[in-house]
Amino acid sequence: MKRSSIIIDGRKIAANIIAEVERDLTDLKKKNIIPGLAVIIVGTNPASQIYVNRKREMAAKIGINSFVFAIDENASTNDVIEKIRQLNKDHNVHGVLVQLPLPDHVDTKAVINAIDPKKDVDGFTIENTGKLTLNQDGLAPCTPQGCLDLIKSVTPNIRGLNAVVIGRSNIVGRPMASILMHEDCTVTVVHSKTQNPEKITREADIIVAAAGVPKLVKKDWLKDGCIVIDVGISRIKEHGKEILVGDVDFEAALGIAKAITPVPGGVGPMTISYLLKNTLKAVYHSL
């Protein structure tokens, strides 16, 4: 008998997180504190502009002051860092993020690490990365935090389960592995140099696919009854039409996975909800 896979609704879970943020905002406003989120965008990358607008709109919708600073694509690393230094000193700004990717001539590491770790709502600075690795209180990357919530919406206790993270980026893969280890999972990271990755993933109770390769994960990569979190999102042409797909062959995974996130509508909403949650956490760090 074919399994009926649970389609994990990221929008619904994200809405619950945003409702919690709104309740906290009400308490802060009673103290005359209005959180401020500053977003820096360098250049005119169309996808980046869409993401920035979504973040700004959602922040404004729930009552967080949102500031967007557009910097010319020819700006130097020092130009971007100077703007960050100004925002670090601005008491009306509690969270600072730089929209990635940056132009090739800009030193991404230097820019990210110029952000005050207490305002680093993306959780990408060396200090916050170190705190996450050591399981200390800090600001953790938004997408991996959201992925954990999606997993726990299906199986609240994941202690002792085998988890495979596909991809080792600093934004998702590496922090995701740390978060799952802190949940007492046995974690394996599969990447572009891994031999026979499908053999490894077939042993996984949990798969977080974040490689950025459309439909990389096939039916025969999956263990019956696993939980699949698909972080990837790519635009491809199929049957003459442009469609959005993830890193997992969604249709093939249905009936094998116990639960799976759709693309879109799975991980994406969680990322923005945790950005707002991190902004509030940054406010409390500043008090």
C-alpha cells in the first residue's frame, strides 16, 4: 500500500511564529520601543530586490521599522562597511543584514563580519557562527532554524535519529548540521565531493536538501518513512513551461517520505518569519 505523505505547510507554521512576534511587539511598544531592521542591498540584482521587498513589507506589516539602503553596484568593500558602521551605532536600528550575493569585487566575509554581532539578524558573523557551533546563546541563521521547526512539526522528538544534510554552505548546510547535532541527531553532511551520496541518504530518517541543484534527490535516495526538508529553489523549463522546483524530485518522493516540504510554500516563509524573530531577539540583547 502506497504511503500518503504529509505535505508540510511552511506558511501555516511561519504564521504561528509571526503571531508570537506580534505579541512580543505589543509588549515592547508599551515600553516605547519600536524595533528597527536595516537591510543593505548592493547593486540591482532582480532576485535580491524581490527578497528585500518581501522582508521590508513583512516587517512593516507587523510594526517593525524597516530601513532599506541601496548602494551602487560599483561601491567598494570599504563603502559598504562604512554604511554598516553607521548602522551599528544607530540606536533606532536593532537588526542589520546585507542581502547576498554581493558583487564579485566586494569582500563578502569582510562585509558580514563588520556587522555588530548583537545586530547580526542573519547569524552569519564569526561570533554568532562560533556561538551556534558551541551551542551558546546568539543569533542563528534563519533558514536552518526554520527547517528545525518544520521537522519538529512532524516528529517533535528527533533525538537519536539519523540526519543527512545535503550541501555545506555557511548559510544553510553547516549551521543546519550544528543545530541537528544539538538536537542529539547523528548527522552526516553530503557535498559535491561525497562518493555515493545516495547510499548515505538512504540511511537517513531526516534529509535537509540544500545543494541548489534542481531535482538532485531522486526516489532511490530516500528511506521509506523519512522526513524531507527541501531548501532548494530553482527555476527550470519543463514541458515548455517555466516552473519552480527544489533539490528533491517532489513527485517521486511522494508515497515514500513520511513528510515533505513543497517548493514553494515550505522553507521560504520560515526564513522570513525567523528574520523577524531574530530582530526581536536583537532588541532584547540591546536592553
